[in-house]
Amino acid sequence: MKKLRGLMILSGCVLALSACTNFDAHSEVKALNEAQAVGSPFTQSLAAEYRDFSNRELDDMFDYPDALHFARKGLAAAAGEVVMPEPISDWNLMPQHMEELGTARGRLVVAFDLGAREVAPQQSAVAQARFDCWIEQQEENWQEKDIIECKNAFMEAMNTLEGMIKPQGAEQFPAPVEQAAPPVAAEPMKAEDAMYLVFFDWDSAAISAAGESVLDAVAAEAKSKNLNMIKVVGHTDSSGTKPYNAKLAMKRANAVRDALTKRGIDANLLQVDGRGETELLVQTADNIREPANRRAQVSFQ
């Protein structure tokens, strides 16, 4: 069974609730297909890459949990957020695959640190999306053709990218050697880079089964970190009046806060806020019911 994803975004519907995952996946992929990407050239390109990836997982592979996961990464990118490549520790991988993928992710993160996202945004987006494709296929570990296709596409993109951003006179990125120190990229993402999304039904502040799974992951991660604050921000879609949505957004934030305290999180760490319909994840006209906008965002500080 796939582990809970470290970025923010999980499907909690299993067995009898599998229909919920199916519905959520279709809803979120549809939202991504309709989203108007904003932000930097990199985040806009990344949103397009995740859109293609999540549609393939949904329509061709019938992999609803991963279609949902990558659609939500795409929605975050479409909103202008910088979304990191998948953390190695979030996937069920064999040791040899962890080492190989850790080294690969290290190359990508180093390239990003050298300014690749600014110098070559499209190529950087391709490299990240192909890496995420590779790690997703490698966890499943049965479609050899797809594993090789994603891996080779990543390697090709990285070779091109490194050639574009290599500093003048700098040495090539070193090839991995046996007994080398673990690559930096194999570490879990920093707490401050993590964001979790809990989605709600229309006109509701009740936490769904999928949301409960997200909050299980939030609580587990929070207990493993030395945090100064956990911020919970409630949001709504644009249906309804602004005053009503401001109250509903706070209800959603408070519902998440209460659920986290029940999971053993110190209430003094939790800060709640509500933004109503003022910060839509998917831009819509007024009075539009949009599932991706009905959410609470949880982040660490």
C-alpha cells in the first residue's frame, strides 16, 4: 500500500470508500484542466506538466490516488506556489531504488539551487515532472517499460538542464560512487516547505475520510518536528455571499484545528485564520461552486 505523501495531499478513501477517491480524482483533475496558471514561468510550466501527468494516471492507468495527488500538486503550481519534487522518504522503494532516485533528486535540487528554474523554466518543469513520474512508477515496480521511459526522460532532461546552467569553468556533476555519503535530496522535505490541503464538500465544514487521512499525516509529521507554529487557513469557493464565506472559512479552519488537537497536537502551536473567497486556488467567476477552492491549508513554521 502506498505511503502517505509528504507534500500535503492524500487520498484517504480505501476499500468501501474507493468510490470517494474516484470522485475526488476526477474532480481535482477537472479543476486542474480548467485552472488558469499564474506565477512564474516555471510554476506555469510545472502546472502544465502535472496536468498531463494526472490526466494520464486518471484516464490511461486508472490510478485514482496518484491522479489525485499529482493533480493537487498541479493546482498548487497553477496558483504560483513552488512545488518540490517528490521526497524519497514518502514512497515505498527498495533500497537500491532509494539510492538511485536519491542521487537523481540531488542532481535536480542542485540544479534548482543554481538557478535552473529561472534560467530554463520549461526544461526544469519537464525534469521535475519526469522525476515524479519515475518515482511513482518505481514504487509500483511492475511496468518496466513505463519505469524506463520516465527515467530516461528525466535523465535526458537533466543532461540538457545541467548543460544550460553549469557555471563557466565548473566541473560536471559528479557521478555517484559506491560508499558515497547519502545525497542531500534523500532527506525529507523541510518542515517549512510542506503544505497540506484538506478539502470540503460544498457549504460544509465537516472533515471527510480523505481529510482525516491528511490530518493523520499532518499530526505524525508535526510530532516529529520541533515547530514554532502550525498555521491553518480556511478558504471557500465563490458561491454565496462574502460575509457568509468569511464565517465558513473560519469554521473549516477551526474544524481542522480541533481535529489536530484530538490527535495530540498542542493547541498553543495552532494558529487559525479564514480568508473566505479572497484567495481562490482556481480562479472562477462569482457564485461558482469549485471543489478545489473549498479547502483548509496547513503549513508549518
